[in-house]
Amino acid sequence: MAAMDPLELPVPAVPDAASGVAWLRAHVARFSEGEAHERRRALVLRELSTIDPAALAKPGDHVAALAEAMGLPRSVTSDVALVAACYQPHVPATPAADAAVARLVATCGGAWDETTANRIGLLVQARDATAALIRGDTPPVPRTRRVAPDGSLVEVDLAARPFGAGRHACPGRAHALALAEGATAFHRLHHGDRPLLLPNAWDFASAAALVEAGFPAVGTTSLGVAVAHGLPDGEGVALAETLALARLLVRLPVPVTVDVESGFGADPRELAARLAEIGVAGVNVEDALGDPAEHARVVRGFKEGAPGLFVNARVDTYWLNADQPSTLDRALRYVDAGADGIFVPGLREPSAIEALVAALPVPLNVLAQLDLDTLAELGVRRVSTGSTLFRAALGTAVATALAVRDGEPVGEVPDYREVQALVRV
């Protein structure tokens, strides 16, 4: 007789409960069997049938993207995280997680029923498993628990079946893959045939115009954002303005990465989570030639706060023309802390660029201070315009005003209707 597939064994039973995480466990398909499982799984399948997987392939936090597709606010991510941390029956629930369940029930309409439980369960189960998929873990969920005929718990290895099998197989495989596709889209742009040329915008119009021109992603310039609001750059005072712009830019159909100076003095985990929840794909965070150990802590915080965020760690040794021999050591510290890329503005010596590319296990980003073909040959994977476009716009605005005053030709400028159309993305 053939041995039973361990995935056909029953899942561990959970006790009934009236509230909190225990209530959630007792009413989701994940921890049920028999008729209750069939009924609850049908609710999950019905919910998923209303969501086009293609609509999930967008940058930012994958739970926020799924929540939005389900008609829920993206801000549920923090409560989902609290619940996910103790969702499994062998992990004790916390008062914070119980309170989070109550808030999620209220957000879903307030009914403590199976429909609500399985909507919440869909978000909770998507959180860690899809995050692992985004990281490239194989399989994303390494094992699951079942109950053997003798009543003992057994762990089933999922290496050969990463989405499970049988009656408890993951019902949202296509949706999970789409979420991972969207979350890693910006990362993939750093591994194309040519370097990613990243233009840096300072407001919605400048970013939208760059997208209209065909750029596959846009960044922001901290100088442009700060000075456009009457604030100095590099002093950590433009957090509110940066977040406000980020909320506008995520309306664009391309990944957006945000220059956060040195982190604005905020908790990097909290700031990263806020940006990912908004839908931002990456951040650029500069060390301003400070203590590399402290900057490594900031970089690590950004990765822990939003693992899917592309964290570009900036090394300012060349930009500030100080302690250039420490460039590689600083860069490797930041890579060890989780940086997805290293940005060294001001670095323009070809041999130094080539050496740094060879020594780094992540993409190197430099400013557009050499032509793109040369940088491509040297192995650079990302080229930023920095504040150049903002400064050029200022110069052009003044030159245009002077031309009008002096009766000189103004030159070609965008048509009013063309600019008006930029907001209709």
C-alpha cells in the first residue's frame, strides 16, 4: 500500500473563541477541516476571484497592495503585521495582536463572521509568505504542520511543493506571484542590459513629464524638494514635504524611489514602513560622511521596516571630498546591513569606478558625470541625475524671464494643454 502523502494529514485543530487572534484562527480555512474547511475555502476563492492578479503587480508593500485590491485601506499593514507575528496556533497571541484583530474586523465592516475572518486571514497569510517569495526564499514557506494518525505533530517539508498541495494548497498562487512581481520590479531595473538612468524630480509635474518622456522609473532630489518648499537641504527638515510628494508620485505608472537625506532623524523602521505602505519602491539614504556604524544601523532599520524596499546607501566620501580611502569599507558595511545598492556621488575616475564595481556584490550607482556608454562599460548599474534637472529648470526659468524682459526669443516650451494633461495619469 502506498504511503499517505503527509500533506493529506489533517491540520492541527484550534479551539473556538469569541474574539482576538484565537477567534481568527478558529474561523479561517487555514486551521479547519471537513465541511467547515470547504465552506471557508470557498469564501477565500470567492474573494480572490474578484481580484485581477495583474492589478497587484505594483511597487511598495505587498500587503498594502492586496488590501487596496480588496477595497480596504492600505494602512491596515501595521495591524496585519501584529496578527501575523502570532497567527500560528503554537505561538501565543499578544494583547496588541488581539486589539489589531478587532480593528481589522471594524475595517472590514464590523461583522465577526467567517467572511470577515477569511478576508483578514487572506491578508495575514499573504504577509510573511509573500515577503519570503519577494526575498527569493525557496520555498517561501519551508514547512507546514500536520497531525499524524497517532496524534503527534509532524512537520512536512515543502521544498518540492512550495505552494502546498491537496485541499490546503495555497489558493492565491497567481496573486502571490503578481505581488512579488510588483515588489521586485524596481530591483530588476538594476540588472538590465544597460544602466538604469534615473531622473530625479522635485514635484508631481516634473516626475509626470519624465514618465511621459519614457523613463521607466523616477527618483526625487532632496535639494529640489527642500528648496522648492523654502527649506534647506541636508538638515533633516523636509520630512513632511517628502512624504507629501511621495503620496502624489505613487499615482504614476512607474516605480518611485525617494531621497530621504540621512533619514530625517526618524525611526528608520517606521519611515520605511510608511513609505512602503504609500507605494514607494525604494529610498536613497546618505551617510553625509558620518559614523559608518551609525549609518549601517539606519540602513538595517530601513530593510527591517520594509524588506521589499530597494535601499540605496549613499557614501559621501567623494561628494564631500573627504576620507576617500574609506569608500569601500563604508560601502561593504552598508551592504552587510542590507543595502540593495551603493551610491557614490562625485566618483568619476574610471579606474576607481571599475575597482568599486568589482569589489561590490550589489549594483553601483553614480551621478551622470560621465557619458552613459562609458559608465555601462565600467559596470555601473544605475546612473542618477541628482539635482541637475532641478537646477537646470531654475536656470531656464530665469533665462526665459530675462528673454521676455529683454525682447529676446523665448524658445520652445511645453504647450499649456500638454502640461495640463500630466495630471491625468
